[in-house]
Amino acid sequence: MREDFCLTGEDVTDSEQYEYRSCGLDGVFLFNGVDRHTYDGDEYVSIKDIDGLHIAIGKHLVLNRKALAPKEIKFLRKTMEMTQSELAEELGKTSQSVAQWEKGEVSIPGSAEKLLRALFYARHIISE
């Protein structure tokens, strides 16, 4: 049984998949949960459960990815509805550090990455 989405590197063979670019991540493809509408010749797409989708993507990132990319750090922060300052406070860092990680200017330290993963896990996965 496949998941509702996959990230680049996984098998993407279904011709009905939708590349979900609005999340800010590269290579996220949706297989269901998408409604397509045509209006005046233009196609519009709506996501049925966008919050649930973002939590599912975040769960995949924190449980299956080796090192978080800058876009993934930003995605996790936004999914937790936190500002850079709020995340920095939780991680014991500065908001400037978080900004630098999200821009890819500086790598996130291993301890901060582990804490970010644990924070997301505690907020969104344990409560399922």
C-alpha cells in the first residue's frame, strides 16, 4: 500500500500524481486528496486536508531523512506554526541561527537538528 504522497527518490510512476510545490519543498508528489477544477480554461487544484498532509510530510522528514535540508527545516518550523524566534528559543539558539540554517548559509548542528525532530514529533506524532 502506498502513502498519499512521496518525496523525490521514491518511485513516482502514477500519471495522476500532482507535484505539490506550494509546501516549499522540492519533489513532493500527491497521489490522492487532490481535487482538480477547470475554470475559464485554467486548471485549479485544492488539497482536501492540507494540515494533515503537512503533518504527514513532516513525519516522513523527521523519521526517515538522514540530514535535514534548509527547506525542510523551514517546512517543519512553519508546520509547527512557529516563528524563527520561537523555534530558536525552544532550541536554545538565536533567531539569526535559525535564519541561517533555513537559508543554507550554515549547517544546523546535530544536537539542534535532533531537538527539532523531537519537538516536531512531540507536537504532531505522539498526539495522533
